[in-house]
Amino acid sequence: MSESIIEESILSRPTYGTLKIVPGLAHYFLADASGAECVIRVVQELPRDMMDKVHILYVPTPGEAALITSLYALGANRFEHFPTIEEAVGKLGEWLSDAKMGTQLYLAGTEGLVGQGVAKGEECGLDHTAVQCEHRGSLARRVQCVHCKTMIEDVTTQPVKCPSCELLLFVRDHYSRRLAAFQGVCINAEDPTEEIEIKEVFK
Amino acid sequence: MSASDHLIPVVVSNVVEVNPIIKRFEFKHVNGDELPAFSGGAHIVVEMLDDGTKRKNPYSLMSSPFERDQYAISVRRDDTGRGGSKFMHEQVRPGMEMKISAPVNLFSLDLRAKKHLMIAGGIGITPFIAQMAQADKLGVPFELHYAARSVSQAAYMDSLADRFGDHVSCYCDDQGEGVDFETLLSSQPLGTHVYVCGPKGMIERVVETATHLGWPAAHVHFEHFLAPPVGEPFEVHLVKAGIDITVGAEQSLLEAVEASGTPINCMCRGGACGQCETAVVACDGEIMHNDHWLDEEQRASKQLIMPCVSRFRGKRLELDL
């Protein structure tokens, strides 16, 4: 797993940093398999007496167990894992609804996970400066079809066909923090018969 | 151009002695017109014509933002100050005509907050009285923690406790009470914004504690108006105007510039807003920086000064005015 390389683009396109522990009353982590190593890297540096402030949510790759064991072994106050990002983000919302000011949120992994974590944090009242993101793994995008509002996960091609309304969508760098999704806009609206080559570009 | 260039003619409709050191002044428009709308935390600048000296001091509005027929401010008497508060206490009577600026808000509620946590020290209570009326009407949770030296000096403590009930907690130094900032700031739900207005030491303790606990800076709000300090008179050369002016002992540099008829931007007149920031062309001496605006590096450079509260001691000061 290599570190993220995201090309410079428009302002709306998110960029990511490197997780670093900052002062806080409590530290919440959300990661998928590609981001697990980031969580392990920063949490294992913490003194033991801080571990009761640490809460970790994890979305493993199906069938994988080694990283679950490593994350569990960190000794966090709470550690839970879920098969989908949606369920893990739902649990994050539950945890944050009881959280206090001074809470820090750390997100690591693919853009879909990071983006949905950011949106949930904001919904729960977390200031964006209290949320840190580190991108790891695939550059596959979560895309909203702006025409029928369908969310398309793990988009790797340009353009992409909307599975719901079947329009061919150009995946823009224009990103919605609220929806945690890139915007997909019909690429051949004027001439739907126009043939456009579909290439794999978001790897 | 500044907010205090367009003054509103008002009549003093009421003067109330709240306690031995604090008086409340109420103003209505001379024509009975509605006064400009404002939001909780806003202040006005009151012009005082005191025996040939013109002073303009900022005071927070404490009346409800939903009542536009009159404004109310409270003034704490400071006998060691330049005389503004003394003038208000001794000279201002009901029926007197005065001029005030339109309201300006440098300390507004962040309406995205899920809860407003307000911390007041002494006369710093005034902006919160307007903010609580606003938060109460908006139905957003709020809490006031109000500390004062003694029961007798705690303006409005009883009436606020009656009006807002459980939302208000009071602390008096002479009863051995104090706010435990660590505990208070450790127990606030996510999405809370904290606001503090009071003595410098209190603001510093709240900001430091919140930062240490991991509160984002954007959720921590404070207001600390300074009264311009008194000092030795000094000379200043205004380069663009090509004139020399003298700043009197009880006059601010800003007031002296205004008295000379030289245009200058300003807003809060208390070292907080940054509007009057002025470039220093030459400085042979020491600038006494009294503002909250310039950072350490800017101060050390001797290239900028905030004329509303800062003074000078030395041989020559030239300003880009």
C-alpha cells in the first residue's frame, strides 16, 4: 500500500494530510483496511494511560483478520469492526452523539470512507479543524449522479454509467463535502448516440 | 469612513443606578424612530462632549435585539480612567441629547452552534444579556456562567437568574466561589461554542483551558474592549496631512487625529477590530502597544500602530496619515 498521490486540481477537490495526534479529550478513529496502518502508526506511539481516550472503528476487507488482531491489540477503550462503511459511519454517529467538546476525529483509508467520516463529523457538530484525514489505498471515487441522485460507490472509470438512470456520467473533480461524493454529469446529453470510450483512470 | 462617522441623534430616556459603581443608560431616537437592527453581542460608540473634549467610547448593547424602540447600555465607573465613564455617571441625565453610532458586532453568536456557553466576568455581562434574549427566542440551548467580585457589585445577577432560571449560574469571589473552567469546558456537548467577556485574566484562562482540552479555535469567542489608557502627552507628525499634532494625557491618538480633521478608519475604538491600523513612517522612541490586534512580530517591527489605544514615548513619531 503506497501513500496517496493526488494531483492538484480545483479547490473543491479534497486533499489529505498525515494523521498526527493533537491535544484532545477523546480521540476517535475510523479506518478501512488500507488505512489501518495509519491508525496503528499513531496509536502505538501513545502512552498507555491515554488509551482510555481512544475509540476505534474499523471496516476490514472481507476475510481479512490480521489487521483486526493488530488494531484490537492496541488496547483502545472501544474497538469495533463492521462489514460496511455505512454501518461503521452509523456507529461513529452514535459515539459522537455522546461525545464532548475537545473530541478529535482521525480518518484513514479510501476517499469514500474518509469523505463519509468527514460528513458525519460535521453533522455531529465537529469543527473541520478537529478532523484529520489521511488517504490510503485506491483512488476509486464515490460519485453522485446529479440527474437521478443515485450514489455510485467505487467508481474507477471515466466516464461511468449510472446504474439507475443509465446516463453516461463525466466524473468531475467537483466534490460535495455534505454528500461526501464527486459529481457525475451526463457527458453526451446533446447527442446520446455519441460513443465515448470508457477508461479506467481512478486506480 | 467609519461607523462612528454617521451618528444617530438620541435622547437619554432613562438613567438607572444599578449599584454603586454601575449605571444603566437608555436611549431613544430623538424623533422616536426605530433604531437600527442589531444582534446580541453588538456595541455602539457613544459620543461625549465633555467641556470641549470629544470622547467616543464603545459600550455593548444589553437590550433585547427584538426591541428596536430603545437601546440600553451599562457603564462601570472607572475613576482612574480618562474620564469617559465618569462623564457618563456624573453628567448624563434623562432628557439630554447625545449622539451614538450604529451598532457593530464583533462578538456575535455563531448560529451553527448546537449550544452557546457564555462566561461573563463583572461588567462583561452586558453583551450576554442581549445574546441570551436572542438565544432564548431562537430556542437554541444556552448556559451563562457569571462571576463577579461581590454580590453588591454583581449587576443584574438576581434579575437574570429570575428571567432565565437554570440557564444561569452565578459565582461571587467574596463568597469563595469561582468557575471551574476545566470541569465546565470538559463537559460540553459536541457543537458547543464558548463566548467569554470579562477581565483579561479570565479570557486568557478560558482560551488556554479550551485549547489545552482540544477545542477548535473557531468555537472559542472572546471580547475584551480596552479603554484607551491615560499617559504622558506626546507629539506626532502626520505625513500625508503635513501637520504636527499633540496627543493630550487623557486623549487617545485616534481622538487627536480626529480632532485635527484628518481622515482615519476606525470601528471598535478598543484595540480589537483592527480597522484603525496605521503605518508608521518613522519612529525614534518606543510605541506602547496596548491593542489585541497586532502580533508580537508586528509590534517589534515598529511599522504599525493602533491609534485607538496605543501611545508613544520618545523623540519623533511619523504616521502615514
